[in-house]
Amino acid sequence: MIVAGLMTGTSADALDVALVEFHLDGPADQPALKMDLRAFQEVPFASDLALDILRLLEPDPVPLSLVSSVDRRLGQLCADAVAAACGQTGLECDLVVSHGQTVRHDVHEGTVESTLQLGQPAWIAERLGVPVLSDLRARDVAAGGQGAPLAGMLDHLLLVGGDEPRAMLNLGGIANVTVVSPRTDTVAFDTGPANALIDVMARRITGDPRAFDRDGAMAARGQVDEALLADLLADPYYARPAPKSTGKELFHGPYLDVHLTRHPGLDPYDVIATLTRLTARTVAQACLPLGVSGIAVSGGGTRNPTLMAELRAELGAGVPVSTTDEAFGLPSEAKEGCLMALLGWLSWHGLPATVPRVTGATHGTLAGRFTPGAEPLRLPEPLSTGPARLNVVS
């Protein structure tokens, strides 16, 4: 089965398209799921769409017409991107899984009350003629979970069976980590901002509303301000126990300004250096108490050498840091697209696509809802046993 996994993250810069082939292998009671990444593309957003998405991610009120417009345009972009990927590769997908762009993830006193992703799946189903799975977080939220991090399922299946606790970390706009141990239950949660606040300062420094700290060059020019860092680290979110999740509803420009007013006159490059240290410090503070023996990292943050160096320094020599490319043969930039494809494969076969002990839900749930393609929706007979592990075909 070939599944197209689509992901747009909290950095809101591009659409990831992964064409992934799956098949079960091994004994019926402990099957392994083989995952073969057949093709991957990163489709940049047009400037007008990107700026409108970024506007939706700010805490200010927006007109409903903007929400509706982004929902349409992103759905159309997803349809065009999958059609182009299939046309260029000669592959045909059996299912499209579209995460959509998260524009709200509302958390009140640790409880997720609602989550909203845009990117109308009907445009994809109409263009491709195949079923589309979308809205992957809401059912877990309805079951009492955080709806995040969805990566817990893929990470668990990749890491299970090790002798020591191991972790996978994704550095997007928000950082999320999964820790799999042979002695305790798997845990996964958002550690805090990864690039979200760094991007805010990069845009202020350059004046470019879509800028980011390319190659960590801006942070490398500055010095960490320890007083500002201590102030940022005092945020109550970091002390909350898992399961927990967060987003740009908390970590945005006005949030940063509250802290900067208490530390006036700082050089902008010192601020971005401090925010880079904040990301590394909060990841380390989340991982080290769990006794992790190594971390495999994915996401846009892997392309920031200053951030990666800070992360290695905070974790120490006893916790080696690699990328998912190095650890599993899974390209770090394609991991979240592959994740979407995996969740689609599970839901298609009637299997829970969330890990309740990770999200805090009362039970595992099938992720998302299906939009039929050109034909009536016909799901296969549900599997009675899910995969025990995931193997990447390299």
C-alpha cells in the first residue's frame, strides 16, 4: 500500500510530501511493518499564503474570511503537490493523509480544549480521486488526550526493543520528544519552543516576515544573557508533568515582549542566542531525568548548527546526538511526512494511531476522518494485531 503523507508544521514555511510504501512482514503475532520512503518533496508556500498562515498563528483576532481562504488555498496546494509528486515518480497512492496547518491548539490549565487544522481535504479527494484522511488530532482530544505529540506512535515503533532508554526529538516550531525505555512506559510530550521564538527574533533582526536563523548565524554572533534565560525558564509550562502539549498560542512575539520589557536594552543577537540556548536547555531538562542514552533528531532545527551544538553541550558527552538519517536511514526532513503516512496506514486498517499513555487519552483511537475519493469508501477488514515494530527500508 502506498500512502501520501502531507505535513505542514508550526514553522509554516512549506508543505512536506512523502510517498511511502508499507507492508507487513514476520510472524502474525509479532509482525513488523516495513516503511519504504519512495519519494519526498518539500513544496515552499507562496509568499501570500505563508504570510496569511503566519497571521493566523498570531494571538490577534482575524476575520473568518481569512480562515476560510487559507483552508481553501492550502487544500488546493496539497492536491496539486500530491498530483505533481505522483506524476513525477510514476507512483499511484492508495490513500492521502493530510495533517493540515494547525492554527489553534487551545490548552487551559493543562487540558487541551480544542485543536484546529486547516487545509480542506475535499480538494485533494476531488483532484486525486483517492480517499483522504484528515483532522488527525481531534479524536484523541475528545478522548481526553492532548492530541499531541502524534510522533509518539512512529517513535515508539522505531525505538522499541532497545536495552537502554532512547529518545527521538523533533525540532520544528515546537520541540517534541519521545522516550522509549525497556523498563517503563513510553512517554512523549512537547518540551517547549524549538524555532518558534528564534524565528520571531530572526524576523525582527532582518525585517523579513518569513526569515529564520539560517545556519544559526545570528545566534552565533550573540552572547547568552543569563538573566533573560532564567526569566524565560521560569515559565510554568516547563515544570508541568507529561502528558502535555503547547504551541504558538503560548510561544509568540507578544509573549517574548513581556520578558524583554524586564530586560531592556539587550542586543538583538544576544536575545536570539539566548532563545537558542533556551531551546537546548529545555530539551535537556526534559530528557536527562529520564536517563536517555542517546537522541535521534529530526526537523528544521537539525539544519541549525548553533542549535545542535548547544543541544550537545546541554546534554553532555554521555548522551550522543545523531540525526534520524544517521540512526535509522530516515531523512530528518521527511520524518513527519512519513509519520502522517504511518498514521493513515494504521487508521485504514482499523488500528489505533495514538498511544494513550503518551497523549493522556482514556484509550487509543483511530486518527482522523476519511473523505471518500471518486468511489465509495471501502475499508479493508480490520487487522486484529498491530505491528510490533517499524523497520525503515533504506
